[in-house]
Amino acid sequence: MSQDLVLAAREPLALRHWPAALCAVGLARLLAKLSPYRLGQALRTLRRHAAPASAEQTTRARAAVLSASRRCAGHQGCLQRSLATAVLCRLRGVWPTWCTGVRTEPFGAHAWVAVDGEPIGEPRAAGYYAAVLTVPPAEPRRRSRSISAEP
């Protein structure tokens, strides 16, 4: 993944937030080993029944992940960082848009989370990387049952 990112300083994490953050980081490490197809399937399953995340919720989750994991805070940790952020958001009942993409000049790949099309906590603006795989929040399910009015 991309090496030109400069990440924000890691902030201390409250003790009560450590278990969820570490769980998200551990699950993200396992998810990062999946093929792109299986990863997409797993993330689409995880996002079910979650509300769309706000920018503030996603920013807080990302900060917790950066504090809990040195690997996620590093330059090479974008895949695990983005996965852990999405998983931590899901543990809190919400889901951001998870993205992975590429740029061509010079070639680089990157993974990130976004809300309403805006990357969260990333030094590059939206569109710097062309998204290849995205897992947005699930659309709310509509009831397909129709109720007929009988006299």
C-alpha cells in the first residue's frame, strides 16, 4: 500500500475503550489475509443491520485504532487500519464506507474509510485514489409485504 502518508500522532486511549479497539484490530488482521472476493463478502455481511456512520463516529473509531495498534498507525498499515476502523464502527452499531483503490502515477494502492464520499483522516483529498472495491452502508430494508385493505 502507499508509503507517502503522514499519519497524525497517536492519542492516549481511555482504558474502557481498549478491549473493543484491540478486538477490532485483531479481527482486521485476520480479514486482511482474505482474498478481495472473500473480504468483500465478509464486509458486506458485517455491515448488515448497521446504521450509516457519521464523520465524527468514524473519526473517533479511527483514532482508537491508531492508539491501540502501532501496526495500524504505520505507513504500511492502511489495509488493517481501514478494516479495524470499519469493524470498530460496526461494534458501535454503525458502518462507514470501506474503500480500497489505486493510483497510476506513481503506482500505489491504498485502503481507507469514508463518509459521504469524503475520506476520514486521510491526507489526500477524495479522488486521489480511484476506488476499486467499496463496501458502503447497507440500504435500509423495505418491507415487501403489502397490506390489503378489506372492507
